[in-house]
Amino acid sequence: MATYTHRHRETYRNVEIDIKAASSKELSDKVKKRKDQIDRGFMDDTIKLSEFGKRYLEAYKLRTVSYIHYKDLHYLLGVIVAGIGDKPLCNVRPMDLQAYLNTLTHFSDSYIKKQYDLICQLFTHAYRNGGTPTDYTLNLIKPNGKPTGNGRSITDHERTILLQVLDGHRGELFCKIMLYCGLRPSEVQALQWCDIDLRNNVIHVSKSLKADGTVGSPKTKSAYRSVPIPDHLVPLIRSKESQDPFEDVFSHGLNWRRRMWDSIKREMNIAMGCRTYRNKLLPPYPLADDFTLYNLRHTYCTDLEKAGVPINIASRLMGHSSISITSKVYTHASEEALEMARDLINSTNIGILPGKKSG
């Protein structure tokens, strides 16, 4: 047990101070630190990270962000606490924060940024409230993760195989709504039958499935939209339509979507010549590694481009927050689009003066 030979007592700004130390210098340092903490509205450095995080979210986020975003932050806080350890603030060190962030490099850049941002917010306010002696975030480095990219369109061959596999598959309607209407997976999974207007052949997007399995607001304000249903998709929708307008069109289980897509990719691999042994696929796998569910939405966007749909209309149908996002997909003009532009220019004689002939 430590022996303390020095002690200091006083009331500072109506706060009782009683500090012990083994030397006069240590005592002086502790007194100074304690007064600095009181000056900055100190919370008590024994408070654990989880409790401080909850107080921070309640004080600064509860009334400034949406309820869904608030719940997402709470979930993220739990992930961070589990990774760093639910220690008292006084026991957390800058190296602990950096070491934890360094374990996230196998995640996407966007996911790492969400955690990095919340950690910076938490520990900046911990310092301002006296929970840490310095601002631990000043030299914190956000590691690079896996780039998410913009996805890609599926090839004509992949589309042919996909449509063959989808025929009668439990994921047929889900995937075709993505492919032919461009909804995000989370938007498709949140659909109720009242959102599908078969009188006018329109899908009204007004909600989204969140990471915790609840249904809430879409990703952005621009995500609220109405999307036309192509005529060839209507019969499939009618064959599955429920009489209850408030019945969910699809299961809200996150694992359901993953299993459904894994099943489709498996069947596509087999259809493309992949061998099996004891019901397991044997490498090499014909289907490309970057063939993802989200690629169906990307394909819808490039199909709009091929059809000559103006980018501002495409942006609205995609539910993008700005045309610049859509332009990342509309960057590689297809040969069909170029020929369509050529035909339009030729048919309207753009740039030709009256009475003149092109030659």
C-alpha cells in the first residue's frame, strides 16, 4: 500500500478538495490537475467510458439528430466501448484509441470514419469536461479501410444468368425491384404493400430498414421519391400481392437478405459451370468477387443512361442527394448513347443555318 506523507485540503469554487501524495511535487501536480478539472466542469474521472458516452449522446445528440440516427450512434458507442474496453476515463490512454482504430482496417473507409468521428467527439468533450488531462484526439490517425467504390453494372452475361436463376427463386421479386426500379436494398426490404401502387404502376419510397432491424426514415430527404414500375414487372408483383396493405412485402430479417443473395450467387456459379462436391462449390468460382447485390441498383442507373434519360431525372429516380453522385455512374457514355445523340443532332440539324446544307 502506498504511503502518503503530504496532504492538501481546501474548498475550491465550492468543491471540497482532499488530496494526498508521496512528495510535495506530486501533491502540487495533483492539486493543479484537480483545480483545472473543476475549472473545466469536471465530471469525475472514475466515470466509465460507456456512461460518459451515454451522457454525451443525451446532452449533444438526442435533440439535434433524428431518432434513428440517435439509435445508430448508441449502437456505434457500444461497438467502440467493446473494442476499447469499458474503462474509467482516467485509465484510457491515447494509445488505446489508436490501437483500437488500427484493428478496423478490414472494414470500409466509411465505417471506420463513423467510428473515428464518434471517438473524436467523445474524447474532445471528455477533455473539455476534465475527464482527460489532454485532448487525446489531437494526434489520432484515422487508418485507411477497404474502399467501397461506386460499384459496377452487371455484364450482359451476368444479367442473362441472373434472370435464369431468379425465375421462381424466393429472391426474384426483391432482386427485380432493385434491377428494374433502382431501390436500395434497405428500401426494398422496408416496403409494405401500401407503398406499391399498381393502379398507377408506381413504388413510393418513404422508409428504409436500419442496421438494428427497425424501419425508419430513408437515407436522405432526396430518398423520398416515387419510381415507375416497368410494365413487364407488374405481373410478378400482382402474383404476390397481399390483401393487407400494411403487410410487409419482405422479411425484415437482415440475415434473410444475406442468405437470399448467397443462394442466388451459388446458383449462378453452378449455372456458369462451377463444380460441386458434397453440396459445396469447388474453386475456381466463375462469378466475379465484386458481383454484389448493390450492383443491381447500379445497373438500373446505367440502364437509364442507355435509355437516354437525362441525368437530372435519373438522379431523382435514384434518390441521390445531388447530381454529382449520379454523375459518377453517368461517366462512361455507352456506344448506344453516343449513337442516340448523333441521331438526335442529325435529325434536328443542330448548328446548320437555314438554307445551308452540311457537306
